[in-house]
Amino acid sequence: NNVGKLGFGYYLLTPAAFLINAVQTPTYGTSLLAGRNGLQSSYRALMRASTDVLKGGRKNRVKVNGESVPGGLSNEEAAAISQAYIDGVLDRTQLNEAGLDPEEMTNAEIATGKVTRAVQIIMNGFSTVEKYNREITFLAAYRLAKQNPSILNKGRDKYTNALEYAKDLTTKSHFNYSASNSGLLFKDPKFKSILMFKKYPVNMYYTWWRVLKDSFGDLKKEGFSDADIKDIKRQARDQLFGLSATAFATAGLFGVPLWELWQWVIGSLFDQLDDEDVDIPAGERIRNYLRNTSLALGLPEGVGEVIYKGPLQALLGIEIARRLGGGASPFSSPVAADDEASLLFKAVEVILGPVGAMALNIEEGARRLQREDVDFIRAIEISLPLGLRNILKGIRYTEEETATSLAGLPIVDDISKFQIFMQVMGFTPAEISRQFDLNNARMSINKDVLNRRLKLLTKASIGVLHSDQELINETMKEIEEFNKKFPTMPIRSSSIYKSAQMKRRFMNTNELYKLGGVTSLKPKDLQFYDDKLGF
């Protein structure tokens, strides 16, 4: 539980976390409801249920059978929701799994500083959204089943009453995070940190797999009748359409399950089919293709980005596709911990979980404190929990009127007040996110070209050192081709001979002064180092 509290506080104690959570009902809830009720009826039922649950919100709730339920509902609906709470369907949330319940936090704990009022407010927001999600989905499913009881006996699962159907649909839409429903690894304390936040993506991918299996699998092997198979496939395909449509609307191609894997595969195919001189990152290849195709069809250039990251991100101007989409694998990090996070950081975050990432961030903060060109607040920013870090970023963006790199250079021209506000909430402005993607792509290409250049330079200098004319001739042909492809980074004859001379000098110096292969050491300083080491 302590690890759960630590991880939750570090990663999810931001308004963005519970705002993202609110999208689960109009996406997963609607899509799964659509299987038996149709997309239009499902949306209508969810809209009505949302209005009723929010209207009977925190201050207007009533006690029914000892459980707190939204006020203003019929006696039958209130009794059904209370029974769902009693049966543990509506309170199996991520917050409870982390061992946190804001309603159990006493004023004494807040007064003694164990929990700040601000933290309690955010936790209340997260908990409220999770419970409202479940209550809304349950109420919509319950009402649809009461209106049309025939849906209970069609499809893979049969239900005896509306209560059973609503409970099952709610669990399938919002998942069961209780310990008893977890796999063995999730229950093992040793893996608590590593597998934190992984239940949601695992459940999400299982939902997609189940719907795809029912849509296209051979159900006769499971003993279903032809009539049942027809119902199961129709329901599953309606659900698949709903999942696909809402995934695209909220995240574009990032809504495609395992999109990051498919993106890599597509990028690899591009590498094989075209004659590009450098390895262009897969994401940029796909973005270029979408942009060029849009222009060829007479559409605005931005249409390609709408397809890539979704209409919602284009509308709001904040990076939301990676947060809402199902494109990452279940073992990816839960959120982008930092816009400038390195590949090593992301790998550590995946392998060691949030606690390992926290340690790495604290170490990075300490390293930045040693830099004279980075001020104190900017240095410690990276080591703080996401909630505080986002607030500091918002303040910095306001003061600087833009976002800047550690060196103080502007990343983008300007940022709107709305984008600054959303950064404080926990959402990176889309323009900044795009610039970081572009920066990373440029650095990737630059690294690739410089590596090629270094290999050719080394190969040529070795030929010169050993007077190997055949190797020199072979390498010079490759260098001539390289210079044609990359005229801004040419390899000149002077560079080759200079490299050869340096290598010869290093070899001679190393042998003469016994430097042990460390070419960065200066012979004149060697005695000083050895005296200090007592050697």
C-alpha cells in the first residue's frame, strides 16, 4: 500500500489524471453498451444517466441500504445502485487499489500535515470521477435492460435480470481492480512497483482481444448454436465499431491497439521500399505520408496530423493522444514523465516502475543543480512529482512567455493562456510536444549520419596508417558516395590524414607513457594523477 500511495502521488496526483479517466465512459462504456442496444440508444442512455448522476452529486446523495447513492432517482434505480455497491462493483477503483480513500482521511490527518488539503481535493476529484464513471454506466445499462428485457437473453452472456446485466457491463467497461481479481504477479509484493498502473492497459487489451475474437473467431468450437453465433458476432462487431470510432476520435492512429508496434513495422517497410539515405523515424515517415496525401487530395495540410493524433487533440491544442490512445504496449510507462526524458529514463521506468523512475529523476535533479547555466527552480523541477512539476512549468511559461530549453533557448514562439492553464492541469501543449518529436527526429538523423561519417573516416585512416592502398581505394569510393548524399558533412582528404596522424600519435603516446589505452589523458599530467593515487 505504501508503494501504491507513493506511485499514485508521484504520477497521478494531477487534475489531468482524473480528467483523462472521465473519457472512459463515452468511449469504452458506450462501445460495450452498443453491442446489445445500438450506438445511438447507448449514447442517449449515457447522456441521461450522466445528467441524473451529476444532478444527484456529492451534496444531494442519499442513503439507501446503508450505501450513498445519487439523489433524485426512482426507488428501484436507487436500490439497484446500492446493491451494486454492496456487491463491490462500483467501488473497485484504481484509487482503492493503491490503498487510498480520500473519504477516510480525517481532518486530524490534514491538520497534522499528513495530507494537505490540496492533495485531498485532487484525490477526491480522482475518486469522484471513477465512481461517477461506474454509476453512470451502471445506470444507463440498467435502464436499457429494463426498457428492453429481450437483450438479456441474446449474445454470449445470458442474464436473469437487469441488475446482473448492469453489474457485468460496468465491470467490463471500467474493469475490476480488486486484489482478488488480480493475477499472481500483481498480488506479489515484489512486483508491486514494477506492475503499478499496468492493470488498466492489460484489461484494455483484453477487451479488444475479446471483441475481435467474437467478431471473427470460430464460435462453433465453443458449442454455440447458429442463432447464438449470429447474435454474438453482431454484438461484437457493433462493439468493435464503437471502440474503433471512439478511439480514432480521441487519439487518431494512436487509438489503434499497439499502434507504436505497428508504427515501427510500417517504418521498417518504408526503409525496405524506398531509397532514403538515412533512417528516418517511423513516426515522421507516417506523418509525412499523411501530410503529402492530404495535400495531393486538395485537403488542408493539417488533416494529416488530425489523422495521426486525432480530432480531439487538434481541437484542444494539447497533447492528449498518447494519454487517451491504446497505442502503447501494456509495459510502457503510464505517462510521459518529462518532455525531455531520455530513452534510458523510459526504459528504467518500464523495467523498475514508478519508484525506479522517481530515483532516476531525483538523481537527474541533483545533476542539474551542479550546472551553472541552470537556475535552482528549473534544476529541481525534474525531481518533483508531476503535479508540482506541471504547476512550475505553467509559472515558467507565463514568466518567459514561452517554453524554453535547459539552456534558456525558446522551444516554440509563444504559448496561449489556455495552453498554459492546461499545462498546469497536466497536459503538454501540442505545439511543444510536436517540437520535441521533431527535435528527436532531427537528432536521430544527425546521429545516424555522424556515425556513418565516423566509420568511413576511421576505415580510411586505418588504410593510411597501414599503407593499405586497396583499403584506401575502396573507402574513397564510399566516401565519394557519402559526400554526394551529405554535402553539408563532407569527408575531405585533409580530415582523413589528420585523423590518421592523431591515431598514430595516440598509439605512440600510449606505448611510451603506458596510458593503458586512455587517450584522453595528457602525459604531462600523468605523474600528478599517480601521486594522488599513491601509485
